[in-house]
Amino acid sequence: MLVALRWLALGLVLAAGSAARACDRAAFAIAIDPGHTRASPGATSARGVPEAQFNEVLARRVLTQLKREGFSKAFLTNRNQAAISLLDRVRRAEERNAQLFVSIHHDSAQPQLLSTWTYHDRKRSYTVDITGHSLFVSHKNGDAAGSLRFAQLLGSRLLGKCLTPTPHHAEMISGERREFLDEKLGIYRFDDLIVLKRRECRRCSSKPGSLSIGTRNCCCAARTTKKNSHRHLWAR
């Protein structure tokens, strides 16, 4: 899992570098948005770890790598899982003139796809059938074409590191039925995600992995019984 996180962070950096190739990296502002908060933690892992913690860890790794690669204006929209609204995430990006907005979440599965197990005397949900990442873009974004191009860059980088996307968001079941924009790269259309459809800035929601792998890896997890209020979103 740690190796996968490193490749995911590097994939984001390489894709951002490609997107900013004709620009000055030091002047190319990138907003990295770690999804969820302590009060609204998102999915819960098969071992009880909230999604917000996974999102923050990966967001910080991505930010560190971006800084090393010369993106000195890269920043996080939120820190320490503090309370913040979706609109305030967008406002923070706009205030700092972000040219690229990447929201990071970890994936989940619908309740009917989950099983249960007992971990430390507590029943937890998990699945071993869904793995992989997914990328979401909104056609309502002011630069929808640019957002899709960035998602394709990122998806290609991840695929090149043998990280394969999940197709389960396109399944014809309640809560999914998302339209594929690029099945090979795991890119879906999700128009009404608040953080993706605002402003004329390239935006992509990245779900780097499934929190539903349960017993296969201690860092992987399963979703909570309730869907995220804005999901979501995401990036998933």
C-alpha cells in the first residue's frame, strides 16, 4: 500500500508537470484538496480507520512531492481534517488563483456488495472484489476539456505504473451508474460535484484506491453504511 501511495503521488506530480509543461512551474498554482473532515470522515476502513485520514496522508505526500518538483505555489485547501464547507474549499482555491484543482478521496462500495468480519471485537464491513482507482471530471466546469485532458494524463501515468482503475462505478446498480468517459483509464463523468464544477479551472477528483479490500491489506478499507453527503464526489 505504501508503494502504491508513492506511485499515486508521483503520478499526480508527473501529470501536473505535463499539464504545466509550457508554464513556469514556480508560478503554476495547484490546489490539492484532501476530502472530508473529522466531523464528516467519509468511508471507514475494514479496520476502522476513517477515510479522511487516508485522504490527508496522500494529499500531504502529493504536496511534498510537488514542492520538490518546483511547484512552489502548490497548496492544500484544508489541513488536519478541520471543518470546512465544499464552497469554502473552492473559495480557497480561487483566492490563491489555482490553475489546477485535484480533490483526493478514497473509494467505497455499495452496501449490497459488502460483507462483514470481526476486527478487535467489532464488526466491520469489507469486500475483496473491488480494487483500483477512479477519476471524476465535471462537464459543468468552465474548462471541462482541460479537466478531461488532465484526467487522461493522470490516468495514463497511473496505468503506466501498473495501477489499474476500478469499473464498478459504471455498474447498473443503485448509487452507481456513472458514465465512462474513458474506461481504460478509469475516468468517469460526474457533473454535479461542487468542487469540480465551479470556476474555469482544470479540476479532477481522484479516488486513488478502494477502502474495501478488507483482509488483503491492513491499510485498505470498506465504506460506511451511509453514502457521503456530497458524494461524492468524488474522487471518489
